[in-house]
Amino acid sequence: MAKFDFDLITIGAGSGGVRASRMAAKTGARVAIVEQSRVGGTCVMRGCIPKKLLVYAADFAQDFADAKGFGWDVAEPTFDWKRLIANKNTELDRLEGIYQRILRESGVQLIIGRGVVAGPHAVEVAGKMVTAAKILISTGSRPHLPDVPGIEYAITSNEALDLAELPKRVAIVGGGYIAVEFAGLMQALGASVSIVIRAGNILRGFDEDIRNALAEEMEKQGIKVHREGVVRSIEKTPDGYSLRLHGAEMIECDRVFYATGRHPNTEGLGLEAAGVKLSEHGAVKVDDYFQTSQPSIFALGDVIDRIQLTPVAINEGMAFVATQFGGRPTPMNYDFVPAAVFSHPPVGTVGLMEAEARKNGPVDVYLSRFRPLKHTLSGRDARSMMKLVVDRASQRVVGVHMVGEDAPEIVQGFAVALKCGATKAQFDATVGIHPTAAEEFVTMREKLPDHDEDA
Ligand code: NDP
């Protein structure tokens, strides 16, 4: 008789947990997965997928406006937010069904309820104890709200995806991924959007030229960016809310939306009592193989707070399974993880930003700003920006950055080249596809004057 009920119990059926569980089951392991909410987790139910569906809706607003220059006369388009949200929810139900089926067909037992670690090999779910040789924590993250008077009036991305109406005036606090994505889509769908950022610019952690190019495009669309803005309080007013900033500035709006980062879901999980050490921000501390300070307990995805991206969690899940169930110790390689921001226009990025690359030695920078061909006829005042960062000594391309239509689709391909160590000469030797925006990355010949040498 087996010593434990299962070989693996996973807590959290999001992207990382589901992938790890079904891959472990494929090796013959007996696996259970515990979920307190919906199978699919943040990305599928409250993040990437519903957000992207709303981004598509927003793209249509721009397409209708662009069509005129191409000979189309379209009757004044009208937009039905409720229909969009209903259709989005139908799709999420379908996806949840698929995830449940995948687990079932993989032989993973789904246990609905809140799982709490009750020891190195035990998880309690709804008063019942389940045991396993190994426990995997993949409980993800949740929106973090700072302590501001009136914060109870604020919504987060969870609620923004299910609003009954599209607000007329939205104030978004934060300047990261979620803030700029929702600012773009809500403005395009007809809201009047203000964003309040405590820093001097949006998207900290991205290349400076990306930050500047995107901020400029967003402001052209009418999004108001309040820089170095600190919210003092949020007050309810007869017709909405009032955001009081430091200084005398006030922002009147119908919705206050906070997108000020996400914190790991570790509270009340029994982790510390089970000997699992957490960081000061509450993230589970793990080694290169996702093992915590309690050898039978592992963790991956947003809850370890390394890179909060779905494909990273999925890859961490595969590395964990290879190590623990495949006999192949496999650390996760975090080099050249590409990322996209589905703003309007979107951002695609892989590798080092210029400032980071300069810390390793001299760099060559190639940058192009141009009006996309489509907008010569559409008349839309939009510009794209593309940038290559090249390590001067090795001539390896170490950073590819783009703001502009299709940037995420384009940069995904270039991420392969960077992973393979491609040099600028190899980029130059690659024939472009004409006419595309992507060809710019293989036809940039003029480097920018060197800032270091100018200094
Ligand atoms: P981010 O970490 O991207 O951005 C947080 C923003 O909030 C920053 O602008 C930060 O300012 C600001 N901020 C933090 N604390 C405060 C505070 N107390 N008061 C005012 N402003 C504050 O978080 P998001 O919530 O946007 O997204 C969470 C994560 O989810 C992302 O980091 C990303 O990993 C993931 N994600 C990925 C997406 C994608 O792949 N397309 C889409 C959405 C989310 P400052 O810059 O000054 O620190």
C-alpha cells in the first residue's frame, strides 16, 4: 500500500499548476490538484485571455476610423459593452471546460476547495486531509492595493474585466503593464482615461525609448498622464469619485482603478508552520529547482515572484517535472524571456534594455521611428519605434524592442534569434520581407551616435 494518497498535490490550478500537474501525471505519477476558484487561474479567468479579448474589441474602434482613407464609408459605429462582456464570459466558460477536461484526461484528480498546507506531506481541503510525497504551491498572485484613504472605492483588474458599464471617465493609478493596457483599451472604447503614476514615466523596467515612445502615443490618443502624482485620498462624490493628489490637483471620475502591482498569494496557506520560508514580500523562497526550505514542498509561478508571466510559470512547471519526475535535474533558464504589453500601440521586448546593456560594456544602438505604411492612407497620427541594442565587443544583438502594431508577434520571432546568440552581421545578412514593419529589424544600418563617447 502506498505511503501517501498521491505522489504530488498541487495547490492552485492556474497556468503553472495545471501544466506541472498534467506533465507529472504523464510520467505515471498519481496527482491531485486543489483549486478554490476557477480552473485556469489568473491568466485564463482574470488576466491575459479576457484582457486580450477586450484589446481586440478596442482595435476595432481604430480600424473603423482608419477605414475611411481606404475608401470605406461606414455608418457611425456603435459599441455594446454588455455584449462584449457576455461573449467574453461565454468564452471563459468554454476555456474552463477545456482545462477541466485536460486534467481529467491526464488522470489528474481535481479537488475543489481551499487547500492549506498541514505539514510536509499533508494538505487540508475543506476539513479533509490529503497526503502526498510532494506538494507544489502554485497559488499565483493577487492585485495589491496600497493603504490610501478611500481605497475601498477602487476596483482592480479583477472587477474591470466584468464592469456592468464602461465608465465614461476612468482614473487609473499605476503605470505598469495592467495600467497602460487598460488605459489604451478603455480610451479606444470611448472612455476618457487619466493615469496617475508616481514616477516620471510609465513602464518602469522597460527601455527608456519604449517608455517615451508609448507615453507619447498614449497622450496623442487623449489619455492624460499625471506624472509624479501621489494619491492622497479617494472620495465619493454625488456623481462619481474624486481623486485628490498631492498639491491641489483633483481628478473627477466615474471609476478609480488601481493597477499597482500584484503580490504572491501565500497568506493563510500554512506555509511557514510547515517550514517553508517566505521573502519579506511574502513570496515563497525556492532554489534553482523550485524546492523550498521544506524539501518535500516546491513552488513556482507568480507565488515565487521572479517573473510574473504565464509562459514563465508554464516553463517553470516543465522544469520542475523534469527534475522531480523525469530524473533530469533542470533549472529554468531566464535569459531572453520576451514580453509584450498589449497597450495601444502594443510593445514587444526581449533582452536587455540599453541602460542594462551599457553596464556590461560599450554598446551600439540602432533606432528607427517611422509612420507605418497603413497610416499614410488612414491618416492616423501614429508612429512606430524599433530599437536594437548590440554588445559592441561581441557584436551580439542583446536587445530587441518595439512599440507599434504587431510588436508582440514580431518580437516573438526575434526572441529565437537572440536565444541563439545572433550577431548584428547575421541580422544584416537576413533578407527582409517587404513591405512589413518587421523588415526594419534586419535593415537598420546607421547606429546612433554613441552617448558614452559624446559624454
Ligand atoms: P507592475 O509591476 O507592472 O506595475 C505596477 C505599477 O504600480 C508601477 O507603475 C508602480 O510604480 C506602481 N505602484 C506600485 N506601488 C504603488 C503605490 N503604492 N502607489 C502608486 N503607484 C504604485 O504591476 P501590474 O499590476 O501592472 O501588473 C502585475 C504583473 O502582472 C506585471 O508586472 C506583469 O508581470 C504581469 N502582467 C503581464 C501582462 C503581459 O504580459 N502583457 C499584462 C498584465 C500583467 P513604479 O514604476 O514607480 O514602481
